[in-house]
Amino acid sequence: MTIAVTAATGHLGTLVVDALLARTTPDQVVAVVRDAAKAEPLAAKGVAVRLASYDDPDALKSALAGVDQVLLISGSEVGKRVQQHRNVIDAAIVNGVERIVYTSAPQPETSTLPVVPEHLATEQYLAETGVEHVLLRNNWYHENYAQALEAARQTGSVLTSAAEGRVASAARADYAEAAAAVLTATGPVKPVYELSGDIAWSQDELASTLTDVLGSPVTVAQVTPEEQAAILVEAGLDEGTAGFVAAIDAATAKGDLALANGDLSALIGRPTTPLVETLRRLA
Ligand SMILES: NC(=O)c1ccc[n+]([C@@H]2O[C@H](COP(=O)([O-])OP(=O)(O)OC[C@H]3O[C@@H](n4cnc5c(N)ncnc54)[C@H](OP(=O)(O)O)[C@@H]3O)[C@@H](O)[C@H]2O)c1
């Protein structure tokens, strides 16, 4: 069984390769990367490294030759990803892969998160092709709150417009372990996993966790999405990024990140890593 992991040099990809190596042997793992130099640590672990950009259909076809399963880790170039993901899916199908596993976003059919349309379009393309596939709908990473941690260190507050919306985030390593569990499963797997942390926390709980981690009081500054975007622009963010952050909080307020259904802990066979643990490591 040969398993290819795309974006293997990314934060998640690197953790997936490690999680696969804990469950299988290096000769069964292919790291598909666009930057050979960045992949040197992966090559040192004994996995095959094959070069292909998501923008290069021919290179992707060569990179996925002889592969049984592909983990397609969603790309990071927002706006280009639907075509890029199609390129990977087409290359996998040409090579006759048995299954594609795709890292998607939570509940994309109903979510208002601004990142969702590209994930939904990729899911729809997978369905159209008829290829066997598994959707790993990853909720937010705990690591996304590294910036909130730094801001809280500087200002003593968490700026948010998420109101009472909860976030069922989980550590990247937990999602990586879940991906490896699906890719190496010998029994049946579900077609869709809504992967998230066991606990969906509120902004007040985030602030109290940051208070613990930093050892100094952190409070919540609740504002409207418009106020949030304006404050972020004032602080030096470009308007697009500020609007993006505010749109994520608006979706959070609607509950788009709140689902904590136990799919992730069931796959990894243990409770998910608590937010406080990841924030302590980041601090
Ligand atoms: N759930 C969440 O909270 C969350 C947060 C952020 C992102 N995401 C999504 O999850 C994915 C994985 O997360 P991550 O933390 O591992 O992100 P990351 O560290 O930024 O990694 C992104 C990976 O995508 C690769 N990539 C980007 N464009 C590519 C292209 N044109 N061709 C080939 N590879 C390309 C990058 O290659 P290089 O290593 O060469 O740069 C990198 O390996 C992200 O790409 C994004 O879609 C989810």
C-alpha cells in the first residue's frame, strides 16, 4: 500500500508523514512537494520525495504514479485552489488510485466561513468524478490562536466579534493522526468525518486559558465585525486581511465552528489535545 501525501512540507503534511511512519514503513510513503530543498528533512526519514506543484498537471501525474491512496492536503493559495485541487484529483484518477482523502472545512454545505467555497467546490468535484474518497472536514487548528496569544501578551485582551460563537478547535497533530488513521485503516471508513476538538470553547474561555498560560489577566473585547476590521486596519493589517478575520468571526458567531461531535477523538482513540496544552507550547 503506497500512500502519497501532498503539501508534505507544510505544517500539517509534515505531521501526517510522521503519523504515517508511526503506523507503517517509509517505503510505503510518498511525499509530494513543490520545493525539494524544503523536503530534505522528509527525505532523511526515508520516504520517497516527488516534486510537483499543484499548478503542474504533468508533474502531478508523474508524482502519483504507482500510488494507491492520496491525501490531498488543501493548498494555501486562496483563489487558485479549486483548479489546483482538480489537478491533483485528475492526476490521481489517471493513475488509478484506490482512494483520495481530502482535508476540507467544517460543514461546508451550510457554513458561511469565507474559506468554505473552495472546499465545497473541491468536494463537489470529487463527487462528480466518482472516485472513491473520504472527506476530513477539519475544524480550526489550536495553532491559529498563536497570534491571539501574542496580541494578548501585548494588550491583555482578545479582540473579537465572535460574540457567543464557540470554536471546537484541535491541535494540528491530532488532525494529522486522524488522517494517518484513515489512510492506514484496514476496515471500513466513513465517507465524511467532521473532525474537531472535544471541547467547543467560548471567547471568555479563550481569555481565561490565555490568562493561565500568560500568568497575567486577559479580558475579551467584543466589538462588531465592522469595528473589528477598522481596528485591525488601524493596527496595520491590509483591508482584505482585516475583512477576512472579521468574516471568520462573523461565521464563528453563527456557530460555524462549534460542532464537537467526537469524530476526531474516535479516530485517534484518545481525547483530543486541550487548547491550553497547545497554547502553553506556543507561549
Ligand atoms: N483548519 C485550519 O485551521 C486551517 C488553517 C490554515 C490552513 N488550513 C488549510 O490546511 C492546509 C494545511 O495547513 P498547514 O498548516 O499545513 O498549512 P501550511 O503550513 O501553510 O502548508 C501549506 C502547504 O501547501 C503547499 N502548497 C501551497 N501551494 C502549493 C502549490 N501551488 N503546489 C504545491 N504545494 C503547494 C505548501 O508548499 P510549501 O511547503 O512549498 O510552501 C505547503 O506545504 C492549508 O494549506 C490550508 O488549506 C487550515
